[in-house]
Amino acid sequence: MYWTLIKTGLIRKRIRTFLTIMSLFVAFLLYGSLQTFSSIFTGSVKGLSAQNLIVMPRYDMFGKLPISVAQYVESLDGVEDVMYFDYLMPIKLESMMDGVVFASSPNFFDIYTRFQAPDEAKQALKSTRSSTIVGKLMAEKKGIKIGDKLSFKSTSMNQDGSYNWSFDVVGFYTVTQLAGDEMAAIVNYESVDEARLSEKGTISMIMARIANPNMADSISDKVDDRFMNSSYATRTGPESMMAVEMASEVADIELIMTAILLSVFFTILLVSANTMSQSIRERTIEIGVLKCLGYKDRQLFVSVMLEATFLTFCATGLGLLGTLLLIPVVEQLSDGVLANTFNLELEIIFGGFILGLIVAFLAASVPAYQALTLRVVDALRED
């Protein structure tokens, strides 16, 4: 019975029904897209560990810390192991998009476990100072093979008086998530530090593996308090939190996205409510006839609510399906840098349908009440 009433209401003005669904579709496509792709702007990307603490310069992302900071962090209770690295900055900053070179301590792959490389390559990196392990994505883009020379220009002057650096490729590494992290090369820190003529004994970042994630705050506070008044003030925190904090310094992206969604859904709510109200006004006589035929007020009320719910759920499903289809498109446009970064999570799907239900209720509550309280004599008086 209800389906007959719903179907009749939907096909009564097919173009209006189609346009209503499309307007709602745009809103839910925006909802799904912002929720799915927001992690790249907010820093809340899955796969980052709460057991790894990052120690970095507080006031300059590309600043330097003395290696003694790493030694202090390693001495703290609860710290199991410490890895540190320095950037070999390219001459042109935009060249970092073509790959970053990290001069790292030998235990890079022991601490950063989501980076994986063959054992022989890791051993070669430790034993051969001129060796490098290149990210698989970077190797594919540049056509690099094992045995090749990785050559580039850096802002750090080499001991030969030039800015040219060269390393032997001994293997490739992969990452379990965030394929963009494969756009880098890992080289031996001691080799670089010995060869460069300036900034010796300095590092850019420290990664400390702690025994218990619950100790992260206390250890972070100890490190930051220790160097608070020095020339090398630090910022310390779990890897999973630092990315969020750094993104929030640029702008409150989550607040901006929430404002956009609220604006869109408020507008769509007005459109939907107006559409439903107009539809009920046009069906005044029909509703009166249905009541004469024995349909209860409650049945007509429910049918209007279900009609609105059907519209919003169709739009929700189409919007989330559109988001799902956008994910491989975005990954393709990024040339694989964002591969395996985005997923349409169940909570996003569930949240979308809950939001659709709320929109349906708000849009249809007044028209449904009009149908509920409409008197037969008033309905049949309409012309």
C-alpha cells in the first residue's frame, strides 16, 4: 500500500523528482568527497603510528637539531630505539616533488616499519657508505634500476667543493600505506655528514619508538621542556598526532569543511522542503479523495515521510557511489602518489544515510503534518 502511494507521488512530476534527486545527489557527493579526501588536508591519514614519537624543530619544519638531541631522547626511560635523519635539500625547492633524499641512521627500517626493503639492500645500506635504497614509485617514474647511480644537486656543498651528490642504488623499498612516501631515497647519514662542509653533526628529525603509547605525552613533555629555552627548541609528539597539528597550523580545515557542508545542506534542505510542500499542495484534492476512500490520516502522514526518505536515500546512494568512483580518478591524477591513501569508510557511508534521514525528516515534517491534519471538506473544496 505504502509503495503505491510513494510511487504515485514520485512519478506525478517526473522532472521535478529527477531535479530534486540531482540536487540532493550533489550535496551528498560533496559530503562523501570531503569526508574521504579530507585526510590529505588535515593530516589524519591512517597508517601513522602512535608508538613512534617525532622530534623536530619547533619553529622551522626544515630547521636543524644537533645530534645530541637524539642521544638525549635515546637515554629516556620508555624509549626503545631512536632513528634520525637529515634532508639533502635540492637546489630548487619544487624539485622535492620529484623525490626527497633522506640521510638516515642505519636503523631507519627498524623503526619505520611501514617502510619495507629486502634484507640484502638494508645490509648494503649499513655497510656501504655510497649506497642508497630508492622508493619503488620514484624508481618507476625515473626509470632507476639496481646498480644505477642516483645523482642530484643539493644546497649542501660536498667536500670536493661542488653541490653534486651521487649514490649507488642497491635496492628498492615499498610502503604498506601512503604510496607517496615511495617518492624518496634513503642514504647513509654518516657518509653525508662526513662529506658535507657545513651543518656537520646536525639532523632534521628524530623518530623514537616507545614501549607504550600511553607514555607518549610524558616523554614528549620531557623532551620539549629540556630544550625549551635553548636555541634548538623542539616539538615532540606521536607520529599520528604531529601530522594533524602541522596541518592545523595552516588553517582549521575541518572547520572550513564543516561550514561548507552546513551551507550546502541548509540550502538543499530549503529546496527539498519547498518541493515537498508544493507537491502536497498540488495533491490536496487527491489526499481528500484518499481519505474518503478509507485511508487513515496516519497512513498518509507516513507515506509522505517515506516518499521524502526514498528521495534522500536515492540521492545518498548515488552521492556515495560517485565518491567511490572518484577515488581511483584522484589516485590516477596524482600519478600514483596518493595510491592506497583513500577509502570510503563504513562510518562515512553510515553517516551519509543518517544525514539523509535527518534531511528527509526536516524537509517532509511540515508537508506530512499538512496531510495529517487536512480535513476532507477543505480538500474537496479546492479547485
